[in-house]
Amino acid sequence: MNIFRLAGDMTHLASVLVLLLKIHTIKSCAGISLKTQELFAIVFSARYLDLFTGYISFYNTLMKIVFLGSSFSIVSYIRTHKVVRRSYDKDQDTFRHFFLLLPCMLLALVINGRFSFLEVMWTFSLYLEAVAILPQLVVLQRTRNIDNLTGQYIFLLGAYRALYILNWIYRYFTEPHFVHWIPWIAGLVQTLLYADFFYYYLESWKKNRKLELPA
């Protein structure tokens, strides 16, 4: 494992911890899209089916369990915790997220590395993860004023994917025959979706002011 892959994993983990901190400590999910969290739960469920069929390493297994457990924990908290649920603004979170599932599955059935159940589900998870942030971006655009923890959560999510792109570039130049077009393209699309948010986040950080997206 190279430094970019490890940094990407740790940044992804940090994003989850920031969101859990917001929900568990402040008892608030204001500015968070439940629909994006539900999509992430589906992404990890589809991607980590190999937990039941093979073993790679303790680190690999642990990270899969952490991301699966945390994603369903976040969804459960927003849906069932009385205090947290009151802070959820469903009127802003109106993106019809389940309409993303069928196109991603059809694309995975047509364009995949190998036509097998696990491979198709893994490919589906890549396509779905690339667009899962869309409901969250819609919420941010509508609310405009973004609290620090929510801003940090979104920034860390985008940074995780950007670091994975650096990991792929590093592996391309250091490992023979390392070419994986499907995750590369899906990852690039996902990172580009964060580009506008990155700009305003870094601008607010440089000027030491509250993050606010333009109307």
C-alpha cells in the first residue's frame, strides 16, 4: 500500500468520524442529506459482498466493516433518533435519489471488467458512488450557509477521492500493466462534482470566514 492510498483511506475514515461527531455529540444532522447517506449505505453493501467470500488482510476487512457499520449507523440515527431527526430538513432534501440506482445498475451490467455477480455489484458500487453526493450538493446549494462540521465532512469526502486519483497515478507509473479504466473514470467524475465546493471551501478558509455558497 502506498502513501496516497493510505492517506485516502484515512481521509475517508476522518470524514465519517466528523459526521458521526456532529450527529452523536451535537445531536444534529442539519445540512446533511439523508438521501446521500442512504446511497452510501447501498454503495458499501454492494462493494463489500466479498466479505463473505474471501479474505485479503486484517486491515482490508476492518475498513470494510467500519464503513458498512458507520453508513448504516448514520442512516439509522437520522431516521430514528428523536432529537437528531428533528434537525433533518426533508423539505430541502428532495433529490429523487433512487432514480440513480437503475441507470448505475444497467451501466454496470453493460460495462464491467468481468460478467459475474460480485464483479457487476462492485462495478455498480463505483458508478453509484460517483453520483451519490448529488443529493448532498443540492442540499448545500439550497441552504447556502454551511456549518463547520458539515463543510469539513464534505471537504474530506472530496479529498479522499482526490487522494485515490493520486494513488492510481502513482501505481500506473510504478506497477506494470496497472490499467483500470472503470474506477478511474468513475473516480474522476466523482471528484469533478466536488470541484465547485472545493473552491468555495478553500476561499472561506483563506479568508477565515464562514462557508457560504452563492445563490
